[in-house]
Amino acid sequence: MGGVCSPDKAKLVIDCMLRAIRALCRGVRLWGTDALSDEEYWAWVTALAFADDVACTFESVSELRACWTVIVTWTLASGSKIGHKLLKKTVV
């Protein structure tokens, strides 16, 4: 953090991590219809990202756990640490 290249590097790490999460998790269904099963939905939203902030969405605990495994793996691979900021949000 604080370096000129930090935002660009953070975006690369976050993008890579979000792609791995999307491969494992579907996220939350929005409105519409699925032509294959007649199940109503419009799209799936797995994560929302802006700059270095990410919010993930899930419909099941198993998806949450799969996502958390990806996040922990990415932080270990990048040499980062996971913590909590005033017990309000998870920070890396």
C-alpha cells in the first residue's frame, strides 16, 4: 500500500481471486427465467468490486465456505494477512 503501483497490483490480485470465486460459487439469484429448468431468475451476482473493495454474495453456507477458502488461499499466496477492522469488516 502507498506505492504508485499498489492500486494496479491490487486490482490484478482481486480480479484473479474473483475469477476463482466465480468458478466455485454462483452467488445470489436475480429475477427472470431459466429456459432449461423454468426456474425464475435473471442473473447470478457473485461479487461486487470497486477499487480495492469486494463484497461477495451467497445463497448457502457451503458457497460462503468455498469463497472463504479461496480468499485464505489468495492471501497466503500473496503474503498478505487477514484480520478484522473494528469487528465491522474483514481486511486483507
